[in-house]
Amino acid sequence: MIDEFGSDPEAAIAAAAKRYSNWNRWGADDGVGTVNFLDAEKRAAAAALIRRGVSFSLSLPFDENGPQFGWKRRVNPVHTMMSTGMDTAEQMGLPHGLSVADDAVFMPLQCSTQWDGLGHVFDHGVAWNGRAGREVVTSEGDVATGIERLAAPVVGRGVLLDVGRALGEDGELPDGYPITSADLESTRERQGVSIGRGDLVLVRTGQLTRVRRGEGWGTYAGGPAPGLSFETLGWLHGTEIAAVATDTWGVEVRPNEWPDAMQPLHQVALPHIGLLLGEMWDLDALAADCAADGVHEFFLAAQPLPFTRAVGSPVNPVAVK
Amino acid sequence: MIDEFGSDPEAAIAAAAKRYSNWNRWGADDGVGTVNFLDAEKRAAAAALIRRGVSFSLSLPFDENGPQFGWKRRVNPVHTMMSTGMDTAEQMGLPHGLSVADDAVFMPLQCSTQWDGLGHVFDHGVAWNGRAGREVVTSEGDVATGIERLAAPVVGRGVLLDVGRALGEDGELPDGYPITSADLESTRERQGVSIGRGDLVLVRTGQLTRVRRGEGWGTYAGGPAPGLSFETLGWLHGTEIAAVATDTWGVEVRPNEWPDAMQPLHQVALPHIGLLLGEMWDLDALAADCAADGVHEFFLAAQPLPFTRAVGSPVNPVAVK
Amino acid sequence: MIDEFGSDPEAAIAAAAKRYSNWNRWGADDGVGTVNFLDAEKRAAAAALIRRGVSFSLSLPFDENGPQFGWKRRVNPVHTMMSTGMDTAEQMGLPHGLSVADDAVFMPLQCSTQWDGLGHVFDHGVAWNGRAGREVVTSEGDVATGIERLAAPVVGRGVLLDVGRALGEDGELPDGYPITSADLESTRERQGVSIGRGDLVLVRTGQLTRVRRGEGWGTYAGGPAPGLSFETLGWLHGTEIAAVATDTWGVEVRPNEWPDAMQPLHQVALPHIGLLLGEMWDLDALAADCAADGVHEFFLAAQPLPFTRAVGSPVNPVAVK
Amino acid sequence: MIDEFGSDPEAAIAAAAKRYSNWNRWGADDGVGTVNFLDAEKRAAAAALIRRGVSFSLSLPFDENGPQFGWKRRVNPVHTMMSTGMDTAEQMGLPHGLSVADDAVFMPLQCSTQWDGLGHVFDHGVAWNGRAGREVVTSEGDVATGIERLAAPVVGRGVLLDVGRALGEDGELPDGYPITSADLESTRERQGVSIGRGDLVLVRTGQLTRVRRGEGWGTYAGGPAPGLSFETLGWLHGTEIAAVATDTWGVEVRPNEWPDAMQPLHQVALPHIGLLLGEMWDLDALAADCAADGVHEFFLAAQPLPFTRAVGSPVNPVAVK
């Protein structure tokens, strides 16, 4: 990769940004990027992938035991009860023996299984479609690419690329392993599955499997990880997929492929390609099923919660085979 | 209804609870109730309902302008940015021109479009399947029927019963209108659609349409509303549907059908039938489409966010036709 | 006032900002403004004002019934229990009959009785002491004038100016009444109290008294109110007081004294004078006591909670006479 | 201690509860316990302790770097900006160059420097003054002893007992060191200070000093610590002090003095003595000053934020000498 892109990450990012830009592809007002590829026709075709009717939740549990370890202000979800089964009808002032339990949550939207919205990352202050980041995402949130724009469309064909199983040892890639386009393609071919426009591509590295075997999350939510090489930007762009998600915290390989670089693939994928990125997805149960029946494509419902002007959203993606 | 069930709500609730109980139907350990009806076979069959590939989000926007009006501690979601497009790469200490926007939310789980979990309501302190409410839902949350158990299965056949359009004036039922089983059946027949085991039934009253025409939410999230009559419990039980959801805050008619009663249908539906209830769903765009093409059945992905031990969850239900 | 300052609020603000600026008075690095006036000597002298030992909390209750009415995202505090007296020792896994109740809160820091920190308001993007607002208060908070800098010093001599009692009808000024310097001085003289360097001055308008008589908060937390005239900036500056607080949401008169103006006094007081502003203080019990004994000075402990980098803080000011 | 109280913690707790009970001492309706000892006379006398006018905040910073380490759902305070100095007047829709920064916080009330309210702990389900815990502290909070009752009175004479300096090595007691009544008395005598009715007693162990020298908080907020021996209950009761606070997370020694016991002193002090407990107070700067001038008494303003029905409150105690 460094051969191809050179030793200066800033120059490499600029080059990739230029080469793979989708700015204005869907007009100046576009707010959903590559999700445009996932149209009704693609969605209708995906229905045929539901055969057995088995469904898999690809979400981690949202609770206090989640993966966050106190980095910045990213806490795990704090769930509190507003009333419980211990509060009686009398105490609640309710008639005929009725009592009710209610609850609340505080959570950073990026704390667990999530979509990064297009306003999550900026390249030198520039957001998706060439807008000024400082105008797009203020303290009021994202006025141009808020996650609420994705409330309806993110339902379609999902494809699992189980790179961990294909290329890893015991189904897992080591931390720091950069998954290349060639790796993605060889996995795809090995699995005998096609990938094309509008697909929601799930890349399993196996890191989550490994972390779960251990005694705690460690730095899963922010540390070293296998993940996509910067070099895959061409593949991500050229395949015209709608989104890519992984079982790691940050999609791309960590440490990144230049010393001191930080998430350079994000810096191209979100603001330039307009590509939706999914993080901390739990692909293990689905992957086991795919390995067992050899079918790596499925119907995927991965609609975010439509928090208005949010730059991301927790999501419970459900795959149906 | 009062003819059938008598003038004493407590006695009526007890009678209905006994008549329509599903306790132990799926074993003593069951934690999902009527969602058991929605099995893989039903889910596979529902795939055939995706024809055009058009998708509809049935969720209200989750934001500060939501329907809550300060009743109890139910505030609207408060979304705050943890970083924005105004914070520069330098200020964030990030390299090569990268900057990142993050956000957080505080929200009561029952504040907008939602599923009521089975641990949301108790009858004289008794929870679903006959468990003691005080043991099931403590301050730690719901240990027996937490919403996380519904992470995977709530995807299947959706049916819209547009009672507002069928029986209302200009498509809307007035507040306080009790929808009876006969109303549900006549609407169903008028629409030419079947309803059966495992279906996710959406009942449109038109109240949300009316509220949206006005100047504000008023008491939409807790006041008078059209809704299901207590009498529909037999229909809800006998049809063996997996869930019912409405475009109102509380599924059932308000005021309820006895003076001073409070949500008596909930008191039977959740702890005795084990029936999942959906509230504040936005059915208008879907209903308009159904009215236009005459097709009132669809594939519905309505998986909750799996907050561990939660008694409910915000949800973005997506219907695909 | 308009006579003195002209018809253009922007020009008036600029003129007042220039005339009353305290920039660099305490050095380029200063982070506490006029609180510099409240030194140890002043604090020691204030001790003599404690005579009877009677203490008054000047705080509104922090709860769901607070004054906020849903303006922007300013909700009232949401207090939830994390465990209760209903959870048993067994359920909590605790030995020898011990059980514990814990709780949590979500709150905007400006939602009730509060101090505005110096980083709360900017004049054309400029913050206290001439710093660039965009550098001082980022998404990480206020790095130059965070409220934590006021953790220790805000304890000293308090003086109540009960303008409502002095000049109002039945002890209350009407909404929209602009309190002038002459009003402050005539009230001070009538009360026979001095005001000088380092004092914490509390101005009672009586609006809170009136609101409490009514059926709800109405727009108390953001609507019309009696309050300081823009013209008092000279008095606020010249007296060298450390802070001023009122029983209204916004210190200054609303509507402001120019059509379409918004809190012009704030725009001078915070970034230019460096004056701490207190809002929504409950002065009624203290005022009744002062009216009864004729003593309008007291020891005041009004230390904020030191939220790091916060631009304000809830506060429970306690006056001791 | 085990000699005096025997080997069974449950029996020891029962014996101490009986011996030191203050139930009904201030009537059946009492909601503030030993704070009754701190009356106006005591408060007036405390004023004489303000000599130099120097003030000390005894609060830890409230921020994301606080002492919590993810135990249960006790996160550190999460402070987020609702608007910043980067948002311009134009973006905020405000006139004449005005812009405003606002913020919000989510925090467990027990996460940092705090008061435990009387409803924080129960002995076999029984709360302060003999009330049933399940009736006193429901999901609505504490209806009998909510922290709001302490909004005004907790201002008076503070006394520092610097046991760390008196008996420790380099000013610090080791973790697990049980401070006895004899230790408290010998420290008191060594310091030449009296202790009596209504005092707010601050016990410095030096643990916080030690923790701050290290690389992180470790288990400061829930692990081993020096602290009061169970045996001090007699002293706490007999001295008729209003409150005791320490520089540790839990006041009493950890591990406790019986194997597998958990906070037995709390179980007597709160529900039986009615004694206010302060935790995680930062006493170091004050202690250094006291060591320097030999004066260990001072005026202390330690009023909680009056969260209605809360079982505790963050507090910024300010000592003035």
C-alpha cells in the first residue's frame, strides 16, 4: 500500500479522495451517498435471499458491560429504570391493580453496534459532497446528512465476507492485519458469492470472537485491530456497494498503515465516497451459519434509529436467510 | 363492551385474563410471548410480500420536537454533540486533516415510536407467564423478559388495518372512539386481507394525521385518543398474532371504557396474552401507499434495539412492499 | 436608555463594551473576571454578617417539575433511581441485610438555579478578556474560563436589592419592567445598605413570586420578565461587584429595550465586564426575612459544582444571616 | 473490634443499631437526622472561625476523568455542549452578534464528591427513623429523607481530623487501615481541637494523596481503602456530630473488618444514627493549610444541590478559614 500510495498519508489521502470521489454523483443536495445505490429494485431482488426464514441479530447487547473503556467521554449505555415491578399500583396511584415499568438510557451514539453517518468525519474540514464541515455539523447536529435520512432505505442484500475464516488462523485475523482488495476478492471467490451495486457488505475479521474469549473488552473499542487496508478504497468505490460493516471498532486496520496516521480510510470513505460505515457488528452467529450452509448472502434490515441530525446511530441489524 | 364485561373493570380484567391467558403455552421459562408465533416459516413466507422493493420507515423523528409534553419524567430525546464539524483537526489533536463529529442521547425508552416489552405492565403485581413482577423487573431491569430477547425474531409479515380510512371521517377516527373486533374484521374484509398466526398487525386510527395538522403535539403522548376497545382482547388472542401496533400513544382507546380505568387492555395483553404492543408508530405514508395499490400486507422489519433488561425499546420499523 | 444609547442595539452594545471593558484588568490569563474583586479580605469581612445563624437556600428544587417548558433542548432535570429501597439485599447480592439506593440525573446545566460562566456568551464571537470564542469554547467545553475556576472563591458578602418590594405593586414588578440604575440606587438607599467591591448582589423582581401563585411555570424560563435595563451596565461595572443574580430566567428585562434585541446586557456583562450572572434564584424566603428585620446583607455561599470546562453550573446558593 | 462486637457481622450490626439508635429523637416525621444538631446557634458560632478569609474547595473535578472505573453503571460525569463558541450568531439565529454556549451533564449522583442522603442505605429493608425502605425510596425517589431537605442547613463548623498526617507514614494511612475512636481522639488531641455537637467532621486518611501520585484512579472509587473502623460508631453517635466525610470512596475501612462484610458502618450510621456521610472529598489543600497554621477548624459550606427525592448529591464543599 505504501508502495502504491507513498509515504505521506496526507498526500495519499488527497490522491485517493480525488480518484474515488462521488461528489455530485447524486446532485448537489444529496444527503445519503452510496445508499443511493440501494434502490427499490435492489431491495426487491434481495427478498429472494430469504429462504429458511432464520433471522440473526448482528448487534452487541446495549448495556453497561459494553465495549467502551472510558476513552474520551464514550461511556457504555447507562440504562436506568423510571419505575419497576416493585412499585405497586398504590404507590403509582394507578387503579384496578395496574402497575407499569418504564426506563431510560443515556448513551453516546457511537458506543456500540452502529452506523457512522456521512457527517461523522471530515477531510480538512470538508464534509460529504464538498460541503463545509463547520456549516454541516454544528452543535445542533448534522443539517445536511443527518442519520434520519437513512431511516427507510438501508434494507437490502447483505453479503458476508468472512475473511477471518478464509485467511485467518482458527478463523481469526491478528490485530494489525490489513485486509487488502485481493483478500476481499479471494474470500469472495472462495465463498462463491458475487458483490455488486447496492450491496451491504459485512467483513468479518474474527477479532470480536477473540476478544469474547478473553476476560474483558480490553481496548476492543479503540485499540489495535485487523481491518481494511487503505488500499481497499478503490474496491469500496468501484464495487458500488452501499455500505460496509465490520466486527471491529473502526472498520480499518489499526495501527493504520502509516506511523501516526489515524483512520485515513474514514477520511476518504465518508466525505469523498459517501460510503456508510458500520462498526462493532457481531457477525459470529451469522458467520457460523454461512459457513455451515455455504450461503453468504441474505436479506439485511439495518435501518438506524432516526435521531434527527445525528452523525451516527446505534443499530440492530437483522439478517434473514 | 360493558354489556359483555360488566361495570367493574377489575372483575372484567380478571375474567379476560383468565379467558385469554397464554401462560405456560411456551413453557415456564418463556420470555417472548406471542412472538413465538412468528417463526422461521412465517418469516420465510413473508418474503414473498416484497414486490416493488419500496420501503417505509414507520418511526417518528427522534428529537427534541417529539411528542412528549413533560408528563412525569418522560422528556423527548435530548441529542447533544460531543464534537462537531466546527472543531478542527488541530483542536482535536488529530493528524493529516482528520476531524470527527460524535454525539450522544438521553431518552426515556418509551418517549416515541416504541415496543412495549412484556415486562412493561403488571396485573396486581404479576408479570408475563405468572411471574412475580417484583422479582422480574427490579432496578436492574427485566431479568425474564428483557427486550434484548426480541433482537432477532421481530421480522415478518405486517398487515395494516386502516380503520381510520375504513370507518372514520376523512380517514380519521375521533378521540375516544373504541375500535371493536367487528371494526377490525370489517376493515380487514374491506381491504381484502387475511390475518393469522404470527402476523404483526398495524392499526391506523388517523389520530397522528390529525395531530400533525395542528399546531403542536398537545397531549398526543398521553391524552384522549381513538384505540382498541377492551373487547378486542379476544380477537388479539384468538388470531394468534405476534404483535399489534398503533399510531397512538397507548394502543387502546382513551378515555378507557370504564370511568377512572387506566389502560385495562394493557393489563391483560402484556402479562396474560404475552402480546407485544407497539405505540406511536407513524403509519401515514405506508397507509397512503396501501390505499393507492390496494395491498395491505408487507414485509416488516421491526427489531428493537437490544437494551439489556429493558422493558421497552425505541424502534424504527421498516415496511417493505 | 434609548436616549442615552441610541436606536441601534449593535452600536449601543459596542459603545458599552468599550466603556465598561475590564479586559486585561487582571492579566491576559485571567479566567474569573470580577470574581477577582471578591478576595480573602472581603470574605473575612463578610463573616461578620452572620449573626443569628439562620440559613436560606436560594435554589429552586431540581426536578421534573422545574421551570423549563421544552424550549430548545432545555429539559428539566430527569432524576432516575439506579437502585431503590424496594430492591432487597438478596436481589443486590449484598450480605448481612444491607441494601443500597443510588440515583442518577440528566440535566442541562442552565435548566434551573444557576451561574452563567464567563464562557456562556460571546460578542461577535469574542469571549471574556478578548479571546476568540471559537478557541475558548469548543465541543470539549471552555478551556479558558470553565466554571471549575470558580469552585473556591464565590463565597462572600451578599446584598439583596428587593426592587420588587421597593418599587413594585404588592412586592412585584410587572413583566417588561426595566430596572434602572436609579431604581437600584433608590432601593439600596431605602434599605439602608451599602454596595461595593466584591459584593454578590441579588436583585429580586418578584416575578418568581407571581409565577408561583399561578397554575404552572408558563414561559418563566424564557419569556417576558422584569429585569435589569441595559442602562445598568455602568452601575454593574462601576460598583465593582463580583456578581449579580436575579429571580428571573435571564437577569435583564424581557422583551429587551430594542425591538428584536436579545439579551444585549449579557453581551456586554459576560465577555467585556467579566461579570458572573446568576439566574432563576429563589429569593423569596430570604427577602421576607430581610423585610422583617431590615437587614439586607448576609454571608453568601454560592460556589458552583466544578464541572470541568462547563460554561455554567447549577448552584444551591445559601445565605446565612 | 471483633473482640468487642463478636465474629458475626449481622449480630454486631444489630447490637450497634440498638445501642446507637437515634430513632424518634427528633420526632416521627424527621427527615434530616443528625443535621438537627447543626442549628442556627451552632452556625452563628462557626462564623467566628472565618479569620483570614481564605477559601478551599473540597471537591474533585466533575468530569470524564473522575474516579469511577465502570463498576456497575457508575460512570463518570459526561459533560456535553449544547452550543459552543464555534456556533456563530448567524447559525444560532441571534441578532446583533450575540452567540451563546450551553451545556448538559449526565451523572450518577454518587460518582464523585458527594453526600450520602439518609435514604442511601437500609438495614434489613429498614430506613432512617424506622421506616420501611420499600415505602421510603421507590422508583420516584426518597419521599421521606430526600436530599432536598438538606438544602439550607448544612453550613456550619468544620473540623479536620488529619489522621493520615497524625498516624500515617508520610501523611498517609495504608489501604485496609481501620481508624479507631482512639485514633480519632489522639489525632484530635494532637491537633488541639475540640469536637462537639453539630460539627461537620472531615477525616483525612491520605489515600487520595497516594492515588493522585499514581498513574490512574485504579479502584479508588470502590476498592481497598483506609477508613473508619466499625468500632467508631459509638464515637460518631456520642459526639453528636452532624456529619462525617472522608477522602475515600466509602468512609469506612475496606476490606471491612469481617470477611465478606460490606459497609457495615453505613448500615448503622445512615438508617440508625441518621448520620450524613460524605465521600470522595478532596481534603489535601485544606489539610496542608491546617498543618501550616495549626488551625484545624473552619467555617464549612457543604450544601447539596437539592435534587428532589434524591438519595445523595454531588457537592462542592467550601471551607473558609
